Amino acid sequence: MSKLKKKNLTKELAEELDAFDNMLSALVELLEEKGVLTQEELEDKIRDKIRKAKGLRKYREIQFSSE
């Protein structure tokens, strides 16, 4: 893959991640404002999900495996 294509792909991925970050932040703020969820509760939930997912095969691993 050429350096230009790789750079463009990296830039596109970074822009998508920024958009997802903004969407998630807005959602969390809205849930906090409505008293549905606190930042601490969200962080606890995320840590729990990460802990449970350790050792499991990820969809991307299956999709992009060379098997």
C-alpha cells in the first residue's frame, strides 16, 4: 500500500473515531442531564465489559483472519 493511501486511510479512521467520540460524549452528557447515568457508572460499566471480553475472539479477528 502506498504511503499516500495509508496516510489517507489513517486520516479517515481518525476522523471517524473523532465523530464517534463526539456522539458518545453527547449521549453521556444527555444521560447525565436526565439523571439516568453518571460518568462513574458509565466508566464502571465500560471496565466491566472490557474485563468480560478479555480472552474472547473478536469479530475483527474472525473476519480478517488468514484462515
